[in-house]
Amino acid sequence: MPPSQQTDSKSEVLVMGAGNFGSCLADHLGDSSHEVLLWSREEDVVKHFNKYHKNPKYLTDHSFPETITAIGPDLPSADILSKIDVLLFAIPTEGLRETLTRLRPRMDENNVPLLIFVNKGIEVGTQALTLEIVADTCGKEFARVATFISGPSFAKEIIRRQPTSVSVASLSQAHAEKASKLFHQPWFRCYTGKDPIGIELAGALKNVYAIVTGIADGLGFENNTRASLITRGLAEMTRIGAAYGASPLTFLTLAGVGDLFLTCSSPTSRNYTVGYRLGKGEKLEDIIRTLGSVAEGVTTTKGLKTIIDELAVVAPIANGIYEVLYEGKDVREQANLLMAHPPVSEIDLPERRRGGPVSQLMKKLGLEE
């Protein structure tokens, strides 16, 4: 790969979350000559990282640049937050509301850093996407400029500078472009858009369908089956997104079909691994206990089920995996039931509904659709 392109100005970046993805993005930005703080909730990780420039729990063989300093376990102070240009969240969706609620009083609304979110999931209980969580905890002004990055991007390949491309979206085109310029390098291409809700949905839902394709592989089904599940999974994602109020075209982007294809076809995907082990007959609780990292597709499935029911969307694959994960249904029986469905039209998008989730969120943000 060509050498990194140095930017005209260095940014002070704070990455919240020292897991796989947070660490790899910190590495990418630190290697692009930005000064990076990497927050971890674990004190031993902070001490080890600053002493050896290695993460003892994730990407353990990688040596991180000296432009990265680990902080924590306490949340960043108001003084730290006042000095940063970019605040990037790479923590699980289930912990985001609490974290933002605690950070908001420490942030100066007249000096808001560029807010970037890379988590993928639906909040259980509220069925809220991250944009709504930001609005609830920080206010509509913060949500209007929140920026989202998503796409086919395994952490281990990013740190090896394998060519990677992602979608970057915000309700503010200017902020999407800022985030794109921050990350863009010869090995890391960014494509901007203005449908953050579609990007969020795509990023969350693909994890659900990755579990399904993993189950199919675990059951011994082969390439035809996987290709069918990815394609029909994309059709379901697009139907759900359209009913929700997102643009159907967003599901044809890197954040949509790109990320879906990667997650559904790689044994290194956490969600695929959950499915594969289910297909091999393991119990879900044993898989989660021994996985070693978060598979957001499991919790997302629960929130997705509520959304499907409320929007009355036809989604047999998503309903089937919900019954496996939360009602104890047998995976092979569910596979047989899916294959026994009557023939249907291949392309069937619902009409966008007035007053749907996107309309309600735009109203909360004080924006016209």
C-alpha cells in the first residue's frame, strides 16, 4: 500500500472503547499523524497499553504507534473533552445511553467535537437507533451533526492496511465530509452519504442475518444456501428499512450489501460464529459465555423482532432466528419451515409510511423530512 497521506492539520482524537474496532481505528488515526487518546474501562488494559504499546486483550500481536495514549478507567474529564477535536464511540450499543448521559454534562455545547459512531445495534427495550439515543441524551443539536461510519471492515485487516472502503453518513453533509477527510487514506476509502438512519439499520441488521448464514453452514448446507440467505436477507433488510423510513438505496451501499456479504461469509465474524456453533448443536448460553467478545446480532434480534411486528413487515428469516435464539426452537426444524414457505414475489418493497419511525425522529430533531 502507498504511505499514509499526511493531513494539513493534526486532530486531537478521543476513541471511546478499546475493543477490536476501537483499537484498530485508533491505530489507523494514530498512523495518520493524529494525536489519539484511547479510553478503556479496564485499568490493566490502560497500564499495559501505555507501557508496551500493545492491547493485552484485542489485536494482541500488533504494536500500536506512540501517537496513541490510553486513558481510563474513569470517564474523560471536562478538561480532556474541551481539548479534543473528534470524539469517536466504539462501545456496544447497549452501553451507549449510559455513557452519553454521563459525558454530556462535561461537554461544552459551544465547543462540540466531531461526533463519530461506529457501533452497530438496536437498543433493547426502546428499539432506539444510535441517532435517537444521541438526541435523547445530548439534545437535537448534537444529533443533527452526529456522523456514522459503517461498512465491510474487519479490524485485523485494517491494522494490516488491507484495502478497505466504508460509508460515512450524517444529517449534516459538512460533518460527513469532515469525518471522511479525517479517515481517508490510500488503504481506507470513504464514501459520504446523507442517510445515517439507513446506515445504522443496515449495520445492525446484517449481524442478525450473519447468525442465520452461520447456522446454515453449521448444519452442513453449502454455497447455494449461503448465497440464497444473503440475497433474501438483503431483501428483508431493505423491506424493513423502507418501512422504517430509510432509503432503500442505502442497502445497496458498502454499509448495506457490502457489510452483509463480508459478515455472512467469513468465519472470523463473531455473529457468524454464534450461528455456526448453534448449527453444530451448541447451546446459546455456552456460546456467549465462551465467545470472548460481543456479538451484537444476538441482542439486535430482540429489538428487531419488535420493529418487525410494529411495522407489520414480512420478514420470515428474522422471525425464524428470533424463535431460535429466544424461544428455543430447533435450528434444523426452522430451516425446514423456511424452505417450506409458499413461493412469493422476489421484489416487494412496502410504501414509505407517514408518521413512521424516521418521521417521528426527524420531528424530534426539529427537521423536515
